Amino acid sequence: MTVRQPRYSKEEFAQRGDYIYETQIKPQLEAGNDGKIVAIDIETGDFEIDKSEIVACDRLETRHPDAQIWIVRIGSRHVRRFGGRTRRTA
């Protein structure tokens, strides 16, 4: 198994991933895909979407073995949540 090395700083990695998502992918995918995962190669702009993070990343890596992958959950600011949630009452 090849270990992929990051080619960008954490900041540049995040900036590239967010920029590609906001400008190229989000307008196409938002409607009807809430909660799904988008795996984005920040070098090519190519992406995969699936309800499973692993499946989306695996499909993208099949096409781009050396992909630098940024992950976004559609309709959320977070890919994962840690800790408990408080319920809102109306």
C-alpha cells in the first residue's frame, strides 16, 4: 500500500477544497443530496459523491490513484460530529 504524502499546507489544502466545492460542485449537487459525502481531488477538481465516505474516496482513488482528497458533507459545515447534541425545543 502506497502512503500518500500531502503536497500542500493544511491551509492551502482547505482553501483549494472549499473553493472547488463552492464554485464548481455545490451548484450542481445541493438539491436532494443533503447528508451525502463529496470526495474532491483538489488538483484535478474531479469528485465522487456517495452516502459513504469510504466508497466515495475509493471510487475517486480508482480514477486518480495519487489524488489529494478533500471531503465535504453536503448541507453541513461538518463531515463528522463528536460529542453529544442538545435538542432544541420549540
